[in-house]
Amino acid sequence: MNERLKDILSNLHSEVDQEELLRYLEGHLAPEQQQELEAQLLDNDFEAEALEGLQALPDQKKIAGLVEGLNRDLRKKTEKRQARRKAPLQLEPWLLITIALILLLAIIGFVIIKMKSGE
């Protein structure tokens, strides 16, 4: 899976990157850049809600740490899920033999019934 897709904030507007958004939230962007970023994010309802939610956090300085923690947790969960998917299906040999015997008995039974009814 593409590492960029695992980042929580990377799926926001294509012109807004995570670092720029964090600088905005921490108040490290010039006023013109802030207005431009707000205009880009307000075009989409989801992104506007996300920005509003991030701004509502009490300590804006901790946002970078929160985002990093969320990204780390998301990577762990997706890696576990991918590892589970890659495990090949293992059939026990005794199970295969049992299935083969049942099919063989069914075929033999069918043939015997057909032969008896054909007489």
C-alpha cells in the first residue's frame, strides 16, 4: 500500500499538504497564505468540517504529535490487516482425503443406482 495513503491528513485537498496545514493550525503561515488555504479547504464540506474540528482542539501545538500518533496507529492496523490477507489457505491432507473418499462413494452409489434402475 502506498505510504502516502496511510497518512491521516494526506487525503485532504490535493493542493494542501499536511505540513502546510499543520503550520496553518500552529499560526506559522503568512496572512495571505492562511486566506488561500482557507479558500481551498472551504470548497469541500468534509474538508471545512475537518478544519473546524482541528481548530477546536484546545492546544494547537500538540496537533503535530496527535497526527503523528494517528498515522502510526493507522500504519500498525493496516500492516496487521495486510499480513492476515497474505496468509495462504492451508488445507489439511486428511481433509482432502476425506473429501475425495466422500466424492468417490457418491459416484459409486450413483452408478450402482443407475445400473439397478436400468435393469
